Amino acid sequence: MSNIYKEITINGLWKQNPGVVQLLGLCPTLAVTTTAVNGLSLGLATAIVMACANGAVSLVRRFIPSEIRVPVFILVIAALVTVIDLSINGFAHSLHKVLGIFIPLIVVNCIVLARVESFAAKNAPVPSMLDGFMMGTGLMLVLGLLGAMREFIGKGTVLSGLDLIFTGMPKALYTMPDYHGFLLAVLPPGAFLGLGTLIAVRNWIEIRKTAKTNTTSPLKPALNH
């Protein structure tokens, strides 16, 4: 993998993660993540839309006048979201009912338009598609992890709702026996607390990494006076 692809991947998954660094797309992040399945499903849909939108915009960017570029970008995103929305409705109708309005709202998700405008409109198709997919994957990981935290603490289950996607699967991969749940975790305040925890952990890792780098770096030679 060349340096540019490696940098794009690291930026999307860690350095510029939309969920815990840029803090974009907070509406679905806080509203949908009551379970890991919900978070992962919406995150995957967003990643696919971002990859396809970035690739499409990168291909036609030279032919779009600057005065109308934003409406054209939104039109491309809206068309892709419509395809995803109808696909989920057709192949996983129960999941579509759970995610509801948040699938069409991908059109107005800040991170989707931001990457199209800041990256795809200036770069070649392959790096643009990778950028969109990695940014979407970074968001998907945050949505899935936050959903898993809230689900386990709030309901004592792991991956509940698998039956909404795969026919014949159990309603939950694991259910904690005799657990009555912690209601705060599945309510909106629980989403804020969970997201704050993820942001704090990520910042703590970065601080420790920086401190370790500074400690192990060689000392600069003293200047002669």
C-alpha cells in the first residue's frame, strides 16, 4: 500500500475519525445506537454511500461549474441514498423499520458532503473512493461500539436484532440472565455519556502516545555559547 493510501486509511479510522474527532453526524450517532446491530447497519450504509459518492463526484468534477457544485453533489448523494434505502427496505424490511428516517437523512449528514467537497472534488477516483469508505468505516466502528456499550449496559444483551437482518438467527447473540437493565444507558443521556467516554479514551491513548514519543526521542545537542 502506497503512502497516500495508508494515510487515507489511518485518517479515516483514527486521526480524523468522524465520530470521535470531527464530531460530525451526531444525530444518527446519538439516536440510532441503542444496539450494536443498528449502529453497524447505518454505519455500513453510510460508508457505501460515501465511497460511491466520492467516486462519482471525482469522475465528473471537471465538468461541474463551481457555481452549482454543491447542488450537484447533493443530487448525487440523494440518488445513492435512495438506492440504499430501497435496498434495505427490500432485503431487510424489519431493519428498515427500526432505522426509519435516519437512512434518508444520510443525504444531509455533514460528513458525507464534507468529504465530497474537501477530498473527492480535488482528487482522483480511487483515492476518493478509499477516503469515503474509510471515513464511513471509521464512523461505523464508532456507531457499532457505542451501540454495543449502550445495549450491554442497558439491556444486558449482545448483538440483539440479528434476526432483523438474517432469517433464522436468534434475537440476540447473548442475553445476560437475571439482568433487569440500566435504563439510562438506552436513553438519550446514555448516548452522550457513552460518546463522551469513547472520545476520552481516544484522547487518552493519543496523549500517552505523544508522551511516550517525547520520552524516547533522542536529546538534541546543546548549543555552544
